[in-house]
Amino acid sequence: MEEFKACVLVRWPMKNAQCKKCLRKFDEKDIYTIQQFQYGGSPPYEWVLEFFARQNIGEWDSFCEKCLLHYKQVFLDEYAQSESHDL
């Protein structure tokens, strides 16, 4: 049992994560979720959650960076349109 005290746990990159949009497999360390947007301020995170719910996307769904950036542009465009209609 003494030999295990010096053992160091190493997290090896695994290709078992999958982007919900493009279905590409990627390393776990490259996972992005819509929670990335909760600290942005505008649009409000509640609006972001509603937008993604309409897309059948939950807070814990995984995306690659490219697909998450795509969705970010789509929701920013939609938010801008909704703001212009509110004026």
C-alpha cells in the first residue's frame, strides 16, 4: 500500500466528447457549453437560456468551439433584432 501514496493521477485527453451540432468528437478539455455566456452581461443569461431552449439545447450540452461561436453569432443577431423591435 505504501507504493500508492506517491502515485500521481493524470487526466489523459480522451476523444469521447461529441459536439451536439456537428457531431465531431473532440478532447474533453475542449468542451464548451452555453454556460460560457452567463458572464457576458448582454444579452441577459435568462434570454440566452430561452434562445437555446428553442433550439432544443440544454445548459450541459457539449459543443466544439466552432459550433458554439456559430450559435453565439446567431443569438446575438436575434437579440439585436428583438431589441430593435422593442424601441
